[in-house]
Amino acid sequence: MVQTSNPHHHHNNDHKTLVLKSAIYSRILLISLIIFFRTLASPYDTSASLNPPCLTTTVAATPNNTHRSPIASAIENGIVWDSVYFVRSAQCGYEYEQSYAFLPLLPLSISFLSPSILSSLLPQRSLFALSAYLINNLAFVLAALYFYRLSIAILKDPEIALRATVLFCFNPASIFYSSIYSESLYAVLSLGGLYYFVSGKNNLSVLLLALSGCARSNGVLNAGYICFQTMHRGYHALFHNKNVTLALQIAVVGALRSICIFAPFVAFQAYGYYNMCVGRFPDERRPWCNARIPLLYNYIQSHYWNVGFLRYFQLKQLPNFLLASPILSLAFYSVVHYAKSRPQIFYSLGFDTTIEEKSCGVVFLSEDLLRSKVAGTVEKSSVRAEEKSCLTKWFLRKANTQTELKNPGQTGPSAI
């Protein structure tokens, strides 16, 4: 009789190693391609050379006419498009109105983590750019690991989770995760927050999801996961357990957690209002300062970049839609496939689902099963076993299937 081993532990370690290698190799490949193509052609955006002195007297930007080393020049040549604003904010603070469109987590991280020991070797702007590259590429590797863990928790299939993670590492928009953009920080915080969310560590989850709102404005949408879970738990407490007090408690806790996720973005808008509107004469105030809800972010996106609801849907943007059509088609097909395979769950928004199935997902956690079995039919230990068995059952089914294919006459534990 062959001694059984833990397939979960074996697969987990092998897959984590593959995920780590895929994330690192993809960054090395991407950075190599960036350097290669920059040597062949000049970038379309020429804003890398824009570096006027800071408006404040306490911080001085490197003058444009300063002779830089080849290494510093190569690093600063990557400061283009949005990178200009992130590095500028880290170097000089938020000086101009349009700079408030770029949230503070990446600039603060750059300023805090830039090693002063290298200040004698590189100009400050080059040093900030180098720190940003290191931060974003490290954040991407961590995001890939969280992506794999989250996929395991949701899909219950390590093989598919691994494939999805490799595709994430080599996705078509991967360059943004290795440039001086906020995508990497947002990804690691959002994926980490969701992983801890489905693991039942709500306080840590809310903290990471709130920080994601410091990286990108769409981080506030992560509160939707909390709201969705709160809606299901409140419904179950009110209509299944007939417990109004518990339903109110769930609603209050869910609202407080959602507010925590919104708080960083709202605080940054208040910071912008204080700097741009408070203490100014009426003729100096910007139009958005007098709005009923003075939201700086929306005004900047609309005024400076013409960003708004459905404004992107123009005939001149047709090439960009064609460029994105493969990913859009894949996403659309995935939604349709899920709707056809599980229509009852899809069209009921998960309400028409057994609580045992919800316990293996993101809607209910162990405490919900305990509340639903308050009569004593299910003990706490069996609840935990139910949660852990979701993944273990898959491994056992797969091991049995493979063994039966290899040895049709053998069945049972000895065949594994």
C-alpha cells in the first residue's frame, strides 16, 4: 500500500514557484523590450524633457540644462505621459490643478522609498524614476502571487488558476505594470484585499481595498464587494433567520466598511479643495469650487482631457476599439458562458444558491453557516471542515480519475 501524500501542498508549492518565475521573467522580458525599442526609435511622447523648477523654494528640480550621465538620461527618458505627473508630484508636491488627477499613493511611495544614499550618484528626478520602476515591478510580482491565491479560492482548480495567472503575467497591457504608472500598486492592493476578503479576514481586506483608492480613483468601486456581501448576509439574517437585530448589525458593519474604502479618495478631494479653493478671492476661485458637490477629480478629467460618460465613443477612436476587441470579446464570451452554465445563480444574483455553496465563495463565511445552523445540527468544527473540503475534494477527484485511467483495476485510497 502506497503512503498517501498531501496533493494540495505539493501542487501549491510547485505552482507558486511557477507563478513567481512567470512574474519575474515577464518583467525581465518586458523591460528588455522597452530598452530595445527605445534604442531603435524615439518615443511618440516628448514630455520626458519637461522639468521646470519647482514652484516651492524648499525643493529644487534639476534644471534642464544640467549635464546628466548616460544612466540618468536613460532612466529619465522613461518619464513620459502620466509618469511626468507622478514623478513631478513626488519631487515637488501637488503644484498644478491637473496634477490632482493622479492620486498620492505612488508619489508618496516614491518619495519615501527613494534611497538618499544614491543622491550623490543620480539627480533627484532620475532617482525618483528609478525608485518608481523598482516599486512597480516588485508590486507586480506580489500582485501575481495574490492573483493565483485568489483564483484558487474562487475557482477551486489549481491548474486553471495557474493558467490564468500566467496569462495575467503576460497580458497585452503588461507594459503599464512596469512603467511609472499606478496600475501595479492598485493591482496588488485590490487583489490582496479580495484574497483576504474571501478568506474571511475582513479588517485586513478593508485596509488594502481602502489603500487601493489612494492609488487609483476606481479603487472606490471595490466597496461594491462589501456591499454585495452585506446585501446577501442581511437578506439571509432577515428572511431565513428572522433576526432583525442581526440584519441591522450586518448593515451597519457593511456601511462602515464601505465608508472606510471611500475615505481615502474623499480625503484627497478635500485636500485638493483646501489647496485650490480655500482662502482665495472670488475671482481667483476655479469653477468647480462653487459647485454643489465640489469634486475636483471629475472637473479635471472633463476640463483637461475631455473624459466623461460615453465621450470616448467616437468614430476617431475606432482603431483603439479594434485594438481592444480581442480582450473585450473574450470577456463578453466568458460572461455569456457563465450565464448559460449557471443561469439560476447568474440571474438571481446569487440569492438562489445553497448556503453550503455560498460558504465556498465570497458571499458567506463560517460565521454565517454557524448562524444558519444555530439549532445545533452543524457544529463549528464541521463548518470549518466544509470550507476546507471545497479544494480537497477537487484534488481527490482528480487523483482518483488519473489513477483509474492508469490502473483500471485499482480503486480506493491505496491507488492514490
